[in-house]
Amino acid sequence: MKRLALYLIGGLLLGGIIHIAVVLLVPHFATRDAYGALARLGPDDVFHAVPAEGGDTPIAGLDPRMAYVACRFSLADRPLHIFAPMTEDFWSAAVFDDRGNNLYSLNDRTAGRRDLDLVVATPLQVLRLRENPQPALDNAIVVELPMTAGFVMLRAFVGDPTLEPPVSKALAEADCTAG
């Protein structure tokens, strides 16, 4: 009887450990992540419209009152330069790594200006930019992140259907280029 109780306790402990390990490893082995889903929208280093509603949205839970664009990128060769002539209404930009972790974000208030001019680079690339400054990046916000691949998502508030054309125009003009 004592041996049976010991086996039951041991089995429950082993089952609990295996269960916890599987739950913790699911994100590592998951294939339906945002980074992979955004690859279906088109090539890297280009902003693509991301639908907020419907069955074809690659990212669940997006606010339908916002317009979204996303750009997948790689920092393996050079930094990423993002420029977007945003509207006067609320907008935000977020940089995610390839695991979907939000590493940096800003919005119209924290940027202190209407246009978005952002450079995302690795620590080594930031060092190179400081050694050889580029005049085109004088007004850019430079963000140093320890990552090699990820995506940027821009979103802008569309509070009224009449505001959709200028918001769509601003997001269509957004540029996401390596270099």
C-alpha cells in the first residue's frame, strides 16, 4: 500500500513536471507567430497593410478603429530606416523581435513631432553610425536593439470614416528600408 502511494505521488510529480515543460516550450516551437504570418503579406523591407478584421488578418486582436501597416526586416547586414509622414491624430510605432516581443515603441506624443523618422540598429551598427554620421539621419531617432530580425508595426487612429483617406495615404507612404 505504501509502495502504491509512493508510485502515485511520483507519477503525479513527473506528470506535473512534463506538463509545465510542455507549456513553457510551446511558444518556442509554435509556427503560427506574428513574424511568420506577416511573411505571407509580401517581401521584407516593405510596409504592407495589415487587415484588422476578417479571416485573413495575420495578427489576432487588432483594434478595428486603427489602420495598420507592418514591415518585416533583418538587421544582419545594415540598420533599418523607417520614415512615415504621419497624420496629426494619434499614431504609434512598435518594434518587435522575431519572437513577437515588443522591444521598443513610441507614439505621436513621445516622438515630439508629426513625422516618424526612426533608425533601428544593432549595437555594432550604432557604433558605426556614430563613427561615420550620415546627414540624412541627423533628425532620426536611433534605437539600439540586441536583435537580428523582427518587424515594425505602425498604427494610426481612424476615428471617423472621413479620416480614412489621409490616414491610408500616410501609411501608404511609409518607408521601411535597410541602410
